[in-house]
Amino acid sequence: MPRPPHFSPSVSVIPGAVYSSQAERMRAWKGELYPLHVGDTWLSPAEGCRMEDLRAADHPELHRYAPIQGLPSLIDAIVERTRARTGVATEREDVLVTTGATGGLGAIMGALLAPGDEVLLLAPYWPLVAGIVASFHGVPVAVPFLDVRGPEELLAAVRAKAGPRTVALYVNTPNNPTGKVLPRAWVEALAEEARRQGWWLIGDEVYEDYVYVGEHVSTRALAPERTFSAYSFSKAYGMAGNRCGHVVGPTEAMGHLRKVSTHSFYATPTAAQVVATRVLGSVGDAWVANASARYREVGNEAARRLGVPPPEGSTFLFLDVSAHLDARGLPSFMETCAERGLLLSPGPSFGPFPHHVRLCFTCVPPEVALRGVDVLAGLLSPRRPVSR
Amino acid sequence: MPRPPHFSPSVSVIPGAVYSSQAERMRAWKGELYPLHVGDTWLSPAEGCRMEDLRAADHPELHRYAPIQGLPSLIDAIVERTRARTGVATEREDVLVTTGATGGLGAIMGALLAPGDEVLLLAPYWPLVAGIVASFHGVPVAVPFLDVRGPEELLAAVRAKAGPRTVALYVNTPNNPTGKVLPRAWVEALAEEARRQGWWLIGDEVYEDYVYVGEHVSTRALAPERTFSAYSFSKAYGMAGNRCGHVVGPTEAMGHLRKVSTHSFYATPTAAQVVATRVLGSVGDAWVANASARYREVGNEAARRLGVPPPEGSTFLFLDVSAHLDARGLPSFMETCAERGLLLSPGPSFGPFPHHVRLCFTCVPPEVALRGVDVLAGLLSPRRPVSR
């Protein structure tokens, strides 16, 4: 019973800001900055899809509440696209427009979890998902799969962490932070296991448009009766500040999700939804085609300079830096980076990975990102010991 | 353990949409529509504060993530205004910008509540607050105070519902739905009781700018060490679709609120925050002065036509229609209204009020709202029995 000055026990265990010590170190640096810890894009939104392109005269409801499920025109466009991309029967009722994929995953967890319920998270995972589970008093359970080599090993890893309170399995593909695109056989194995065990399946597919090797396999296509797939206009079209994403899931579940989203953010910002409707057409397709080519190019070059395999998808590389850590471990390494103007995300934000760092190669223009990569490559060079 | 096809028990008890049966009835009506169930304004945002007024050239970060606490310029403006209005020492750390007051109240409840904790809600209350408490597995406890005549009776009502699991007390003034502005002595009594009992105090002050009789008393001014006050740019400045509000609270609590908000909606939409920064100046003050005068005029006229006291604040009237109900009760009455094009909010959305309806007199232009009021006045006339 957290009366003042005590707080919710589940929120108290969520980690807070992880960048303060880095930010402090970086203040002393007078050179160029490389904030490669942010998952974002340097590209501006497509022509006609900026705020200044929206005329109140064309959209009289632009500054008023949108319907809680989303703007009808946007829902129609999402239904059409979902049917075309996944081949799964999809109706308007199966769609919820949300304040980014964050709001969508919140609506999913809020609708599903009783206090103490466990959610298996294939790890490394998108950092916020563990806190979303915890904020609804669920228990996030990491399932490390970094070294898994096939569907059988993947299932063994999942089963090792499953228990009687497991209610759902979360999978993020294309993966943030690893850049891995899960092969079809892996996603099939996960869907079959979820069905066998009676679990919900949650697919975080915000990078579905950014696949450079192989193909994106939608989780929902394989077990539509139990699967929620979350998407993000932020990630797909370079409009993270707009806070617009969506969830598609089983019809009978969506009323419960709408209840949670109504009580989390009421409705998704109206202007963001008007813009999202616009980009779900040829303008957006062209933007994605250009962005994808440019992301791939800079991702491949970053990987080459760092001596790691090129990313299969997403906008990230996840690097094992264990050979370069001193007794103080990762914080010391990250402070060394920060003193050279380079910010990275620490591995523990993504699960039990105390010796990894994530870098985003799209959050600043390619030439800047690659100069940041060079700073890191220099620190990781075997000829140059890392020291502070 | 809600595995498919079961859901979170706390979400299952949150009521869903309440307007479907009314909407169905309304479809048969061919005349003018009066959607007075929506809490919104017919006015457009102030000059320079529409989306089309924002130039990406002036705001290069317009479509990118804002900092999770909010845009620095907006936080500065909120701090300055809060100090001026409340006289309470307020620092940047005490402020969180949120996706409307909904997101703000969610961040508060998520930060405070362990499963089973009880929150006292002075009732009638803003409809979503009970569901926000429930979505974080808390227990909303209504404290009816419609007939209370002074601070002593108010405290007696509060104590009658308090218990060992009570952790917080929620008060909404100016009140949605009643239009009541709580007198200073009442708010003082609540603050003293919260301090005596060791409760948090939550002030929902989204209508602080719309007071027509008496003065608004900020809850936070009376017990700043334990009080969170929630505000809304939507309500103050006619931009509900932007989804921007804010919370001010005790410094040591705000880190916990930021954790919940980060995991609910990540950050408040950037464009909405740029606009909010603009309205916190003379442009917004002028807009509010005009809106307030016009709201008061239509509110007074609506009250006169319905034969009830004029609203003291907010944009609502809350009417006891018990004398006009048949055996089927409120749903039947509301369907009768809907058949004449008039939508109202049912009393039970605001607490234990089975014989009340709420109407918003600002959601459509005054002349339309008043024609809707006339429909209701006709149904409530003692000379005309309500029948379907």
C-alpha cells in the first residue's frame, strides 16, 4: 500500500534514465556529437506529410478529438494494407490506432495481464516492452536467443523460461537491437508453441518495411486467433514525434484493448492520423523505398567498418564489446565513448546482455553516423586498448 | 491467469461504449443533430496555433521525438505560469508534459497504485478516472458529494468511504459534470484530511480557466508535498485532438510518473507541444477570455431554459431527470432524446447517479446547443410527459 512517500512497487523496479552519467561525460567534449543511442531517422517526412501541409479548411476536425478507435479513413487504409500484406482476413473491428507502437503494446498488455502474469520476451528485445509489462503489474521474463541457431533451439530456449503463469510470448522482428530478421521456420515454431501452450502471441513488427536480407514474416499471419501485431508510422515513415501507430488483433479482443487505450491516452492525435492516412499510399511507398535503400547502405558500411555481419533489417547493430571492458564493465566503456562524443545504448536495456552495446545508424545523417562508427571502431581496434 | 480467450479481470469490469443504443436510435432521425454528450468546444484554436501554422523550417525537430519530460521551452512556460497562478515553489523537475490530462492521470495512478489499492473519487467525477484506476489494478471508490452543503459534510462523506487500503483522494474542480467550483474551505478540508490520513491528493483542474462564479482553488497550493494537479491544453485552448496536457507534483514523485508515461505513450506529440508553448502567452490569454465569456453566456442561457442554477464553471450541466423516467429508467429516457437527435451522457458514467444526465453546452455552436437544450427542456416540461 504505497502511501506518500512510497510508490507502486512494480514501477519502482522499472529502470529509470540510463544516459545521465554519459551525458555528463559528453559535456566536456567540444567536438562533433554522435547520439547513436536514439532510435530515429535523420530523414524528414514525405512531401505533403508535414504538419504545415495540413489545412484546417480541408480537415475541419483537425484539432478535435478523433474517434477512440481511430479516424475511419485511416482504419480503412490499414485494413486494405493488412489484407494485402498478410493475406489474413482483417475487418475494421480488428484495428486500433494508437499513440505509437508504445501505446499499442500498452493497450495489449493492459488488456491481457492480471497482476503476476508472466510474459516471455525473446531477448534482446525493444527496451520499453519490459517496463510496459511491469507497469501493468505483469512480470517480464527474458528468453535469451542471441546464440540460437534454429527453430528447435529457439523452442528449447522458450520452454526453459515458460511456467504456469506464462500468458503471452513477445517477439520483435525485424529485431531491435540485433537487426536480425526471424526466418519463417522460426516464427512458425513460435506460433505453434503459443497455440500448443494456450498463450497469446505478440508481434512487434515496427521495422517490417526495413528488411535488407530475407523476408519479413508477420506473426499474425501464422496464428491470427491469438496474435496481436504492433506497427509504427514513426518508424516506417520518419514521424516519431507524431505519436501514431496501430495494432491488429483478434476481433473479440479489440474491445478490451480499446478500453485500455481510452484510459491511457484517450485517442491518437488527430493531425498525426490525417498524416498517417496520407502516407499509406504511393507517397509513403516511395519514401520507404528511398529510406530503405539509404538505411541499408549506411548499415552495411557501418558493419563493414566494425567488422561485423551486415544487418538483415531494422536500423541497429548490437555489438559484443566484452573483449574491451575493464573491471568497471560496460558503464566505464560507455563513458569512454561519451568522452569522445559518442552515445550508445547499454546492452542491459535489451535483456541480460551486460557486454553489448546498441548503435542506431539512421538517427543522424549517414556521414555523421559513420564518423561516430569510426570512433567506436577505433575503440574496438585490437591495436588500441580502450582506456579512459 | 487470463490466457486466450480470457482478458485482464480489471479491464473486463471497465464499462465499454455507452452510446451504441443511442446512436442506433439517432439514425432514424432526419433533423438537426445535437451531440451534447461530447466534452469539447466548437471554437477553433487561436491564430498561429493551428497545425498549418507550424513550419518545419522554424522547428527542425517538429516530427522527431520530444524529450520524454516535454519540450524544454514548454516546461519553462509551465513553470512560470504555475508559480504565478498558485504561488507554490515550482521547479522544472516538478512538471511532466502528457498526452492530455488522460495521460497525466494515467501516469499518476500508475506511479502510485499497487494492485488492490483504493482511490477515493469525489463523485460525480470525470468518467475516465475510474477506468484509469482500474486499468492499473486499483479500486475506484466513489464518494458521492452532490448533496453536500459544507466542508464538515464533505469530510463525513469522504470518511464514510475511506478504509485501510485507501491511498489517494481525487477531486475535480471546476467539476465535470456538475459545473460546481469547490469553495476554498472545501478544498482546504480535503487537503487537511489527506495530510492527516497520509493520502496522496490528486487535483483534476482541467477547467481552471473556466470559472464564472467564485474562484478556482488549486489543490496543489494547499498540500504541495502530496498533491498532483492535472491540466489540459485541450480544454483550456480548444485543441483536444492535439493530445497535450501536463501534471505538476512533488519533485521526488515525478521520476516515477515519467517511468509510467514513457511506457504508456513514450512522449507527448511534438507538434502539440510547440503549439502549447505558443498558447501559453498573450495569444492564449485572449483566446481564453473570449471563450470564457461565450461559454458563460451559453451556459447561463441553457440553465435558464432548463430551469436550473447557472453553472459556476466548466462546460457542463448535470440534471436530475428522475421525475421523467419510466420503468425502464435512464436508457429509455436517453433513447427518447436520441430519437429527437439529442445525445447526452448517462449519469452512471460519473458515479452512482442512475437518474442524471450530463450535457455539454460548448461542443457545438451556441445556437445549435441551445436548440438541443430546447429539445431536452421540452421533454422535461411538466406539461409534457416523456414517452417514446
